[in-house]
Amino acid sequence: MRGARQVTRWTLAVIAVGAVVGSVLGASPLAAQQGTNLQSKCRPGPNTLGVSRTVEIDATGGPRFGRMQYRDHDFLQDGEVVLTFDDGPHPKFTPEILDALDEHCTKATFFVLGQRALSFPAQLREVGRRGHTIGTHTWSHANLGRSSAAQVESQIELGISAVQLALDGPTAPFFRFPYLSDPASAQAYLKSRDIVNISIDVDSHDFRTKSPSRMISNVMRGLQEKKKGIILWHDIQPSTGTGIRQMLAELKARGYRVVHLQPKQSQSTVAAYDERLERDRGSRPRVAAVRPSPTPAVREPTPQRVAAPPPSQQQRPREYRDWRDTVFGRW
Ligand SMILES: [Zn+2]
């Protein structure tokens, strides 16, 4: 495959400072391709978070962010937060989170699983249409620290190709490791592909609790300690799905300011993985299809037995009709 590019130079451009809201952000080329904020519930006011500034990240060389794991760069000032949601889309919670973000006229970054993107393309497209940034999070939430080099590549690339196929547009070259498990070889692969590695600063631990108030106190405790940071939630978790409105109100009440990450470049795909998705579309399963519940918990998949959960007929465009019985088992 490609050799790692020895590019260490990176730039981080602050492209806007001040009270920037969705309609302005929608003017960026990538946001325009992903859709505009046509039905926003945004009504800017004294109680809305808004977006205090947008930071454009140059993906060249695959820089790393998030001081829980990396100390390379720190672009946030005290009081600034970046909102991030992993593991979606989810048919119920993702739309609820999008509405809550809209009500606060604010923007987030979603790290999406390829498998779930193909299962819930309508929800994914809504994320893009409302002007949020979409990165990827592997195909099926594999722990890359326990994966072979071939599996690492397949998980990363199939995730990217699948999310772009479901989105019908480009994603940001932003990636987050499942379980924050980041072996050196996988990090080198990201660098070779000019993909930004975005870790976290503050963990909501929303997967450990069904209680929104506990999730909120986890975040506020983390922010009190670090004073700023990239915050991790999961848009498949009930505590976040039901608690996000109160969470955003709490951030506003404590005076935190939201920074929206946007990419300088859009994410490229590898043709072989695009073709693999096309080839497997509608193919008969080679092993018995696993049919998770509509809201499966994210866990370490068994690589040979991973199937996309079946979306409803209403959610699935014609071209995804055959996905429900497709099984991918070649990584
Ligand atoms: Zn995850």
C-alpha cells in the first residue's frame, strides 16, 4: 500500500472568530456539499450556545489532537469545547441530538461507523444536511489494537467508503479510534493517508450509565479539571440521547464556548474498497447473517460474522434494499 508520508508540517487556521452560527458555517465548500441548514430550529439568543469560532484543520501528514492521549497540539483556549459524538447514526437518538444542537445554534463532529451509516443513511444525511462535520470511526468498531495490519486497513477504509456511500458525499478526513485503541502501526497508516487522528480531552462516560444527570456531572467534572477540551459522547447512548438538551444548557450556563472543527480537505476513498462495497451489495451472505437489535450495543465484533443491521424500508433508499442480508467477512 502507500508508504507513510514524512510530512510533519501542519497548519491550523482559525477562520472565524465571534458569534458564528449555522448559516455562515454552511458557506464552507464541504458543508455546502453535505447540505445546508434548511430547516434549522436555530433562534440565536442569550441562552443559546452558538459557535464561538470555527477551526479549519489541515489534514496533511495526519496531525493528532486530544490531550487525553496526545500532547502534539493544543488549539483550545480556556473555556472552549469541541462537541463530538461517536458510534452512530442511531434512528432515535441521532435526530434528537441534532434537534438539540439546532436549538442551540451550535455545531458538532460525528465519528460514524460504516456499518451503521449503511443501515441508517437517512439519519446520516441529516447530520450532514444540518452542517455538522462527519468523520469516521471504522467499519464495525473493531479494536484496532487487536487487529492485523490487513484488518486495520480494511476497518479504516471500509468505514470511510461506506460512510461516503451512505452520505452520498464527502466526509472530513477525521478519524477516531474505537476504544481510543491506537497502535503505532494504525497511527502510521492514518498519517500515510493524511487522516487527522482526533482523540478526546473529556469523557462523558455515557456508556456506563443510563442517567442523564450522571452523564452531565461526568462532563462538568472533567471540564472543571481541564478547563476546556474535546468532549466525547455517543449518539447511540440513552443517557446522551435523553440528556443532551440539559447538557447543552449546562455548558451555556457555565459559560463554555463551542469551537466547530472543519477540514481543509475532504476525505479521499480507496477505489478497491468502494468497489468491494459495490460488489458485495446484494450478494448472498457467505455465513449466517447476524441481525442485531435495532439499537445494538457497540462491542468487539466477531470479524467473520458482522452484518449490517436492517434499516426500515422507509429509511432505506432503493439502492440499499439488499444490504440487510449482506455479510462482510473478508478483513
Ligand atoms: Zn466508539
